[in-house]
Amino acid sequence: MRLFIFLISVLFTMNLFSQMLIKESDAFPMKLTSVCTDMEGKTIVVGSYDKNIYTLNAETVAKTETIEEHGGFVLATDFSAEKGYFATAGWDQRIVIWDAASMDKVIEIEAHSDRINDIVFSPDGLKLASASDDGTVKVWDMMTGGEVYSINDHEDAVTCVT
């Protein structure tokens, strides 16, 4: 349990540090909505209100890629520590899985009937959970992109998932 709390604290600190560096760099035309880092702390993925996904070098905070993929605000990002993937989701109700090394799209999932507010990979990287304004939490299989199950008993938007 202490190791788990320690790891969560380290990841939280890395996330805060990444947000401070990015904010100080002032390199973005619009506000940022989501920030995540890979487990090595080398790459930062940023979602933005300008519908773009940015990848940055964590040491220099220089942009390495700008990806124009989503049809709306990119509200959620997460890295899979095990698989070398990152996921993005947002206003356009889609989840896109990316290969972090090549920046190629691996899987695209038409996921929800309303915007997606949060996503998170399972520790083994085999599943991804998503939370949406449609009141559902869904779990996805990363091998197929298929839905594993859905929790439908929320009466309002679901804003986060872990």
C-alpha cells in the first residue's frame, strides 16, 4: 500500500511539474485541457481547446509534434505505461489510440453519444476506461477496440474515471 501511495504521489508530482513547465513556455494558442507524461518522463502529451494534440520533449518543453485529429476540444489524454501507446478523447465523442514512438493512429473508437471528459488506461495497458457527459463509464479492449462493458446508472455527466 505504501508503494502504491508513493507511486501515485510521484505521478501526481510529475503531472504538476509538466503543467508548470508548459504554462511557463507560453507556446500554445489556446488553453490546455489535459496533460499526461510517459513513465520515463521524456514525453508530454497535451490536449487543447484548439482541437490539437501536442507532444513535447519533457526536458526542453519544445513541441515535437502537432496532431490535428479531433473534431472538437481534446479534453482527455493518458499514456499506457506498458504498451507504448497514448490515448486522446474529447468533444467529438471519439477515443483515438496512438503509437507513442511513430505517432501513428492505432485504434479509433466511436465511443460515446456525448463528449468524453476523461480516459485512463488499466495498469497492464490492455483496457481503457472512459467517462462521458452521456452519463456512462465504458471500458474498452485495447486489442480490438471493442466495448468490454458499460456502467449506465449515472443520472448526469461523468467527469472523471480512474
